[in-house]
Amino acid sequence: MKYYTSQMKKLVMDNEELQKELKKIMKEHNLEKSFALKALYHAEVAAGGKYQEAYRELDLPNR
């Protein structure tokens, strides 16, 4: 599965829990939003993460 910034932003916008986690990552690690999104992707989406299926569903219309 490939990382797409636009899909990750949409996933976060649609999920309050991910919004909180993104803000937490940005604050704890002093990261810009783009880097924090990638970190969140690897932590919660990639490799069987909790939100992997929701992320995949965002990709379906683009095929």
C-alpha cells in the first residue's frame, strides 16, 4: 500500500480520534504537519494498522 498525502488528510479529517493523535504527534515530536501525517500513517494505517481498511476504501474511487 502506498502513502498518499491527500488520502491521509481525508482520513484524518473524517476521524476525530486521528485528529487528536495527529496533534499529539506534532506536539510531542515537534513535527510539521506533513511529517506528522507520515508518522501517523506508519503508526495507524500501514502494515495492518487499525485504520488500514478505511484508508484502502479512500483509494477505491481512484482506480
